[in-house]
Amino acid sequence: KNEVEQSPQNLTAQEGEFITINCSYSVGISALHWLQQHPGGGIVSLFMLSSGKKKHGRLIATINIQEKHSSLHITASHPRDSAVYICAVSSLYNFNKFYFGSGTKLNVKP
Amino acid sequence: NAGVTQTPKFQVLKTGQSMTLQCAQDMNHNSMYWYRQDPGMGLRLIYYSASEGTTDKGEVPNGYNVSRLNKREFSLRLESAAPSQTSVYFCASMTPPYEQYFGPGTRLTVT
């Protein structure tokens, strides 16, 4: 059983569309992380959140602790948003232990 | 700041050969990690080091050894490479409970 499940696995959108990627988890967490992996392979952290909502530019991340669910939204999507988005959670009992989803591959067409 | 650096970027090994992947960070982070990433699977933790002088097994440690040489450097050694170890390897660092910073990755092929 995967501790972190993401949906959808693949997503194709037209430029300008509003995009939502979902993440559900089944373990106790200290925080939830959204990561972005570009085709070149590098991984960067977009958000770390333990409650509520965070916004950076066109990206919004929300978390519902009771439902063990998080969403990543991209408003006014752009081809440069094309990447793999990875949801990860850090364990409540060991800050060094992370569980990762398998990723959502997003392709935004011009 | 260079962040997290890894060497080499690419490597091809024959079954049974050994090699060491190097990782260094210049952010004074306490914790360092080695992950592998395989198609269709999430990142999986091989080993981590919560502080200089300590290492702990992760989810998939078999066939690997690590050394936390000092606070900056954390190396991953494959003693006898197997085709099942073909993967992309990422090093990361962090001071808990904050966000992880990842290196650029090493693409390893074992034939």
C-alpha cells in the first residue's frame, strides 16, 4: 500500500486553464510538501505546509488535515509549468522520514 | 552558494563493479539523504544521516553503503553493482523540520 497517492498520473491542459492536482495520504504527518521536477530532472520544493493554504504567484496549495488530503492548483497555466509534480509527506514521528507520491506529469500546450 | 552538488552526473557500470557517488552541501544542513527514483515509482529513501557521524537505513538499503564524512559530505557506495540498481540517484539535505534541497541527480546504468 502506498502511503501517498496522487491523481491524476498524467494531465494535459491548454495554456490558460486552471489545473488541480490531488494528493491523499494515510500516515501521520508533520508537514506536506509539493515538489516540482522539470524534464531536465532537477527537483525543487514549491511548498511546505502543515495547515491551511499557501500561495506563490500562480500556484496555490491547500491541505485538509482531517481528511488527509491536499491539492495543488495552478491558475492561468503556461507551457513552462509543464513538469512532474510530486507530493511528499514528512512523518509525524521522524522528521527525516519522507513518503513520496509517484508524481503527476503535467503537459501544458500552447 | 552551490546548494547540493552531486558527482558524477552519468555513470555506466558493468555488473559486479563498484563505485561511489559523492554529494556535498554548503547550506550547513544537519540531515542528508540518498534517494533512488525509478520510472512509475516515487522517490525511495536508501539511507539518511540525521547528523555528522550517524547514518540510518531507509526503505531500500540493500546493496548500498554510506559514509557521512563531515557535515558537508555524504557518499553512497555500491560495492558490487547489479542491473536492479539502474536508477537515478538523488542526494538531498535539510535541517528538519524544514524543506529538502535536492542535488541534480546521477543517472546510473548497470549492464
